[in-house]
Amino acid sequence: MTQRLAFLCGVGLAWSAASALAADPVPRFDPQRLSQIVKTVSGDDFEGRAPATPAEGKTVDYLVAQFKAAGLVPGGELEGGWRGWTQSVPLVKTEFRGTPQFTLQVGPQRDALVQGEQIAVRAALDGSTSVAIQQAPLVFVGYGVSAPERRWDDYKGIDLKGKIAVVLVNDPDFETGSGDFGGKAMTYYGRWTYKFEEAARRGALGVLIVHETAPAAYGWATVKNSNTATMLDIERDQPAAVHPKLEAWIQRDVAVELLRRAGLDFEAQKKLAQTREFQPQVLKDASLSAEYAIDRQVIVSKNVVGRVEGRKRPGETGSTAPIGTTWAWARPTPRATGSTTARSTTAPAWPR
């Protein structure tokens, strides 16, 4: 959603800039035009817009054409002494090789978790090309928030090295509607990206985010489609500093049963996690095992960058405004008609 908004805002800003260049005192966004942009780039001709594919080329060409029509000038990298329209962005691309295997164990009972059904694991972004985790202990860490400025610490000094954190999505005060984190207004502490990053900073082997539709703001189908196929990240010098080896979501029913088997009540623990008094809980006799291989490569994608030159001193440093776009992509899957659509499936949450 953020990428789509950035895409639309970039194109919209370009046309607003064109209004300014035409001495229109009130730059205007045209809802019909924005709607047409969405229809165009989401059409089958754009094949999902995946980076480093021919579909990316179509997307970039479309954006460049829009920027030109809006009266912008190139603001990208130098090409033969002249500014081009694009900026190269190295990205790390990871994908699973074969079928990943996951086993959840509590006491003597072992259950296989199926990728995309009970669990949604991301192809590792920590630099690994293979993952082999054997019976890593599980620790429930509430909302997984460490916010000194709000006098909040869910971790309470627990050692997560070699362990997998089980964490709730959103902020501690989402359900109550008021508190130290703005109630329903999610802070960065509530984002899944923060949950992974904070656990990585603490040396956790992995993270299992408990999916609940209301606090996540989307259903399991979105989690599945976003996390079980190709992953992209910026190229980092130390990717393991922000990515645990295992980054995953689990269905709520799986988490409820997991805590029950470990002697805890999920709802009661969630209520405690909404207070400063919460203490992390090592889940008794509970562990997760995982094994899978990763294809990892660096690809180069493109940002599109245009410039609006100032009227009084065109070309001078400080007298131009850059305008750029990011652009979202989707994974196309075949339909009977030959066109593409996102997949959406439901499955029982706890292994049977």
C-alpha cells in the first residue's frame, strides 16, 4: 500500500508541478487521472511489474512518459554527461529452493507446519543461503517493543540468542484504543518490520509474528502472498543486523494452541502484554525446527527521477526540486482466462 501511494503521489506531484509551471496558483490532483493510472499499471500488459524483468522496463517507460508530459526534466544518473531519467538501485532477491520444512514441537508432540497455511516464512534476507534450525526454544515476548522514551520494555533483559521470539502485531494499546502509543494510530513499534529488526538487534534466531486480522489490518491471504515467494531488500553491508535468520508469521489459532500446550492462556498473556508489567515467557518444552535452501542474488532495479527547475535561476544549485517514484509490484498467477490475479486461499490453522 505504501509503495502504491508513493507511486501515485509521484505521478500526481509531477502533474501538480506542471500546474505550477503553467502559473496555476493551486496545484490540483485529478482523481480520475489517478484512477486511470492504477488501471493502466495494474493491467495484464504490465505483467505484475516485477523488478529486473521486462515488466519493469514497461513500468519505467510509462513513468518517464508521464514525467515528460508533465513538463519535468531528467533528474537521474549521468549518462554521457547528461542526466537520464533513472537511478540504479541494487536489490537483494531471495527465493526458496525446494519445499521448506517446519516442525513445531511441544513436549513429545510434533506437528508439521505447512508453508502458506499455518505459517508464512520469508526467504531468508540475513545473507543465508541455507537455514537449518533444530528445536530452537520459543519465547513469547508480548508486542516485542523496546521504547525507552515511553518507559516500555517487553524484553526485560531476556537472552534471545539461539531462540525464536513469538510476538504480537501492532502496538500494546491498539485494542484498548488509548495509551502510550496513540491507541488505534499505529506507531513504528507496531509494524512487522520493527518486530523483525528489534529481535535481530537482540540476537534472536528468528521471529514468529502472530497474525490477527484487526491489528494487522489485513487477512491471512495478504500475509501468505507477501511472505512465501520472492523477497526483495536493499543491499546491506550487514543484513543480519536487521534480519533474523527466520522471519515468519503464524496463524492466530496456531499461537493459541501453542501457548495452551505450554500451559499459558493466549488471551490472558495478551492482556498482560498491554501493560508495562508484562514479563516475557519461555514456552515450556516448545520449539521450532526449520530446514530450507535459498537462492540469493543481487539484481538492479530503477527509480525514476524528474526535476522541476526554478523560474528565477534555472539550472542553479538549490533552485530545482527533484520528484521521484517508487512502484509496487505483484506476483501474477494464471487464471483460466489467461489473465493474472492474486491468489487467495484459506486453510485450517492448526495442523491436524
